[in-house]
Amino acid sequence: MNGDFDLRRDLKQKARKLRKDATCPERVIWGRILSNRKLNNNKFLRQKPIGKFIVDFYCAELKLVIEIDGDTHDAGNDKDAERTAILTQLGLKVIRYCNTDIMNNLDGVYLDLLCQIDTRGSELKNITSGKLPSNA
């Protein structure tokens, strides 16, 4: 029991440090798109502990996680796949962008996020109303 408390405390401390030491792409997407409800009035949090993970950005209303994959990530990263699977099992949608997309194509990231958020909002409305998704 005490181990869970220690883990949560450690994750909170680590999240605080990660917010302070954000990467350049994290600062860019936060400052230009996600902070202060800039993206369709959705509230995002930075470096949010969820379970045993700390996600880069999280919107509770949409149950949406945004991860920024840096130089240490690649498309076939098993840890990222496992992490995404666990977060998905918790009912969260995980969207990933790489550093180069943020730094070189921020407009494209913004447009993609608008589409993803619109789709996610519809998915959540269907779930709460009991309707099947349109692709079912």
C-alpha cells in the first residue's frame, strides 16, 4: 500500500521536473496550440501522471493523450506500443507526433489535431448516448 503512495509521489515530482525541463518541441506545441484552452477551448495539462506513466499532454474532457516522440523514439518502439496499449485500455486515445513535425510543420500538426479532436468528441458522444460507431 505504501509503495503506491511512494510511486504517485515520485511520479508527481518527476512530472514537475519534466514540466520545468520541457523540450523545445514540447514548449512550442504547448505555447502555440495547447495552453490556455487555445485548441477548441479544451483544457490540456502538461506532463500528467496517469497510472504508472507520465504523458506529455492530457485532456480529461476528451480522454486524449498527446505524446511528442523525440530523438530516442522510433516508429517500432516496443515500449511506446506497450504504453499506448495500456493507456488505450484505460479508455484514452493516444496521438503521437514527432519532434520534426512540431518544429517543421506546426500548421499541419494543428490541422491534424483539430480533426482528431472533432473525431474524438464524436466518439465520446456516441459512447455516452449508446450509439455504435459509424464504422461498426
